Amino acid sequence: MSVTAPQGFVAAGVPAGIKASGDLDLALVATADGAPCTAAAVFTRNLACAAPVQVSRAHLAATGGRAAAVVLNSGNANAATGPAGLAVAEEACALVAGGIGCAPEEVLVCSTGLIGIPMPPEPFRTGVPAAVAGLRAGGGAEAARAIMTTDTMAKEAAASAGGVTAGGMAKGAAMLAPNMATMLAVLTIDAEVELAALQRSLQAAVDASFNRLTVDGCTSTNDTVIVLAGGSGPAVDEARATALLTQVATGLASQMCGDAEGATKVVRVQVTGAATDDEAAAAARKVAESQLVKCSWYGQDPYWGRILSELGTAGVQLDLGTVSIAYGDQVVSRGAVEVDHDGGALAAHMAERSLQVTCDLGVGGGSWWLLTNDLTHAYIDENRGTS
Amino acid sequence: MSVTAPQGFVAAGVPAGIKASGDLDLALVATADGAPCTAAAVFTRNLACAAPVQVSRAHLAATGGRAAAVVLNSGNANAATGPAGLAVAEEACALVAGGIGCAPEEVLVCSTGLIGIPMPPEPFRTGVPAAVAGLRAGGGAEAARAIMTTDTMAKEAAASAGGVTAGGMAKGAAMLAPNMATMLAVLTIDAEVELAALQRSLQAAVDASFNRLTVDGCTSTNDTVIVLAGGSGPAVDEARATALLTQVATGLASQMCGDAEGATKVVRVQVTGAATDDEAAAAARKVAESQLVKCSWYGQDPYWGRILSELGTAGVQLDLGTVSIAYGDQVVSRGAVEVDHDGGALAAHMAERSLQVTCDLGVGGGSWWLLTNDLTHAYIDENRGTS
């Protein structure tokens, strides 16, 4: 059920002293034999991207898509840390390379935590050797725990078909938005996949999963999804790889939404009948990212008027005569006015942890959905201070 | 200090039974003689605009920019109310016209309150005659109180120069975003202004004031700013009209930001050194509308890393080598790393009610500023339910 579910991968999670709590905060995922395998990644589009993002991108470019390990830490994002931060990220890779016997460029690095705090090298100098010593086929669960920040649960997933297994771990929590989130994920698959196909498979998996999440519309400095395709299994085609990676990524994304900072609701916002899929996506995002709508979900208030108002400013084709809004199976508004519905069934749906909002624009065949959360007191409390 | 500060305008505010509390909820602003004067307006761009917006727009088009009165109610937005809502808005105008002796098309109408709740005609049938009977030169303050929703203070402003006076009233609170807000404002000026010049002056005043506000990025169904230019004063040129209306609108906008729902901070986000003014505006908006950044302000936490992260996703030219971020007079980050600053002075600034954030991108001459607020428990409580 994790990055070590596929054959040929080992992992470890250790406490390296980055978190003041002493919790696990350094994870290592590697090929079992320390030899590089095919690797692809999707990184944040944030221009203020963190040192590990810059280093991992450079390493993948230098090796032409080969990697033997990924080292990850929580507790400090190593973002906005300047040249010193870059040096620490490079040193972390070199330490891993020395430990498992590969080239430094064959190691990728990810960090998550606070932005703008200098990242000391010491945790890697002590933590990496401990993690290398602890690498084992059953180490996926510890690695998944070591990358948690405000996550309350470790996030792991795996899927198998036709003798091929894919697995993965992720951390999420907040700053989740399209084009990824404050999220790190490492996926593994025990099959040979050609590099270009692997990159396309990963992008498809990300588009269908992490990019469907928006907790607060914020896009992080550190978002990274890496996939390692190990050679111990059979060669698989792109379609099979895409299906397996998508299944794993979707499972991780669902866990991330369910464990979003302070959330009491997981809300699926579905827009149908839009002029195009792009317009449906824009409308879904406008509704999903509305502070006012999010507050109403927290209050279990089916205030469809606010949703209609968001649709009206989403920059999409809207016909007030044909638009309808439903919560669960209760259509509450049609033609931009309230319509009769079962108030008891509606109240029961609003009280559930998972809400379904469906906005049918009635102007075309475009559709899209996103997962999001409510806006709660606890979200504010988690984000009002860094201490 | 209100819409009745200029010569030739009268106003009233009465309780019409729309608010369950029995508070003032119907306002009327009119020319003292009941004759139409030059009128211009700026309306919400929300496609799901409310019935009164549709009616007022049609009336101004029918009269070619003439109006004798504006009737406003709080407690119900008359939005998403279908043909019945349109009929009530038209009836409200007809009732005023009958009372003051003008044509129905010479009356404009505004509503604010909950969306999607049927608007009954009765409050207008009883309230409009009472308001007409109560019209007086000193009635501006009551009218300003009658349009409050979650506002905690009535919002009035006036400005004079060269024998000409402009005045205004507004309601704000939340859903404040560029392209206006859940806001209504009526401005008056006791001077002849040619219609096209008046429309330009109003747009300039709105751009410099209400469109600089963003509380939560939500744009309402009902936003309306109306100006009545009365003929009792001298003719003034466009520049003078613009200056006076801008002064009044800026005063009202400042009050709106200071009284935003649940806010503990008023934050001026200034972006300088952007490639263009448009890029500066986009960057300022990304920072100002970030839930994460807003939470940090609530916690008085000068977490500049999040601001840098928002700048990195604003879709603007960004050079990590030249960007700097300051709170008050303390530059906390330069070149995307933390720099030495006076921690005591910084903490003192963060504890103030008014915060100043300055992001200098260092890539060009573009600049922009916006006013916004923090995100608080009280904001959530005001918006989690409709009751």
C-alpha cells in the first residue's frame, strides 16, 4: 500500500531533527539495487519555486530522466533560501548518492514546510546515513509518515493489474490548488516504461487527480510529483502505465482532500452543460474557491444564491433561463429562481461530510469537476501563525 | 456629510418591514423638486445580476441618463427572483414616481441582502409613501442607515470645492472585489455636468475607490453606484466633477474596508517595480485575495514567504534576485531571502489595525495598490449561515 508496494523499491523514514517535535521528518525512496531507473516529474509552476525543485529539475535534465532515489524532508520547505538553500539541497543528494552508490545527479530532492527559513545541512548529514541504513522493502509507511506536515494522516495508495504494481505516497493539507498544491508525491511502478511515455502518463495522472483539487486556490513553491519506473517488471505500454498511475494518484488526491487543513467537508463541485470543458472548469473553480460559498458549506447552508453569483462572474457563458443548481439529488434552483425540493433530504445531505454540488449551465456539452473543502475556524487557526 | 450635503437633494430612511428586526430598511434619495436631473451609474458585471440592476439599467437607457430619485432597500437583494422580482422592482419605481411626481422611468432602484429569496411588494407599498412623506434636506443620515446589512456603521462622505458640493452614502461589508462589491452607493453633486462627462467622472471615481477594494474576491449580483448631478449649482467641467466624486467615493471606500465583515485589519497592498501597472494590479490582487496570506495577517504573522509564493503564481514577470517585501517600513525579504530587520518595529506594525505591505518587484515601473482585510473567525461566522 505504498511506494514500496511495487517490486524493486525500498524506503525509509527517520527523525532528522528538522521538526522540533522529534517526529519523523526525513524520507528516502530508492531502487533496491541503487541503480538508476527511468524517472519523470511534474513540478510547481510557481516562479518562486524552492531550491529542491530547482535541483531536482536540473538533475532530471542532466541524466535524461534517470534516478535511483528521492530524498524528502518535512518541517522546512527550503524555499526562499537563496544560494545557501541550493547548496543544502545539492548536498542532500550527494549524501544519498554516497550512501547507495549512485551519482549525485541520480538523486532527486523534495522539501515541504515553512517558506523563507534557512535550511541547515546538519539534518541531512545525520539523517541521510540513518535513512540509507534503514532502507527496506516494507519502509513505505514510515516514509509516508516522514513527509507529513499539518497532515493528520499518512497518505499511501497502490494498484495492480496484469502483474504490474504501482504505488505512491503523498502529503497535502493546504495550499492545494490546480497546478498542484503544497503537495509532494512519489509514485513507483515495477515495470519498464519508456521515458516520454512515462512523462505523459504522469501528467495524465496528475491532471486527473491532484489538479482536480483546490483547497484554497494557493499554489505552493514546492509542489512535486515524481515517478520512478523500475526495471524489475515487464515492459508496459503507456495506456497501462497511465491507468495504474492514475489510480494511485486519484487515491492519494482523495486522501489529501479528505485531510485538508481544518476542513469538515469534502465537496465535489460538478459543472455540466457548459459551452466547453474549459468553461466548465473555470466555473467549477470559481465556485470551489469562493470564500463565501466555502463558509456556507461549513454552516451546512444550501445557499444556492451565492453559487449562482459565482457562476455569474466566472467569465463563462451563462443563461439565467437554463441554469440549475443541485445539492445531492435535490435541485434547489432552476432558471435562477428557487424551486420546490425536499427540504428534509436537502438538510440531511448538507449534514454529511461529503457534499455534491451540481451546476448545470444548460448551454452546451462541457463538463468538469473539482474536489474542494469548506472554510472553517480550524483552517484559520492552522494558518494564522507559523509557530 | 451625506447624499443631502449638496444643495437640491432630499432623502429619507424608513422601516418597511423587510428586516425582521424592524430596523430602517428602505431609503429614498430624490431631487428636492421632484424633477429629473442628469444621472449616471456603474453596475456589477455579474451575469447573474439582480432585478433592480436590470430595471435601473433599462430606466437610464430609456431616459437617456435622467433620474429624479433612487429607491433602495436592504434585507433582500431581489436577486435570482425571476419575473416576479422584476415586477416588484418596477412597482417600487412606479410608487416613487407617483409620490414625487415624475415618470417611473425617472426612478432608479437598488437592493441588497440575501440572494434567491422572493421579494414581496408589500414593503414598498407601505414604505415608499412613508419615505416620500419623510423626504428632507437633512435626511441623508437616515437613508445611509437604511441601506446597512452586516455593516456596523453607516457610511457617508462629502466634499466641496469652488462652491460645488458632492456627497454620498454607501453600504459594503463583504463580497467586496474589484469590479465592485456587495456594495451600493448613491452620490450627488449640486452642479450641472454633461452626461458623457458625468459617466466618465463616475467611472474614474469608482476605479480609484471601490475598485481598489477586495475583501474576499467575490463580486455581487447587486453592485450599483449611481450619481445624480443636480442643476441647482453652477456648471462644472469634467475634471472638477471627477475630483469631487473621487474624493467622496474614496472616503466611502475607506469606510467600507474599515467595516468589512469580521475584519480586524485593513491592509494596503502596494506593488511597485512591476513590468506594467496591469501586472502590478494582478500581483497585488493575488496577494490580497490569498486565504493563506489573509490568515497570517489575522495572526499578526509577517510570513513573507507566503507573499513571495503568491507573487510567483500571479502570472507576472518576477525576478527572484530583485524582489523585495516590506511590512510598514521594515524590509523583511530582499532577493527572495530574509534580510535583517528590526523585529520589534515589525511586531509593532503587525499589531496595528492598519497594515502596509509593499512588494517591489524590481523589474519595471508599474505600480498598483489595493485595500483588503484579514480573514477571521468572525468572517466565517457572518457567512456560514443565512439566518
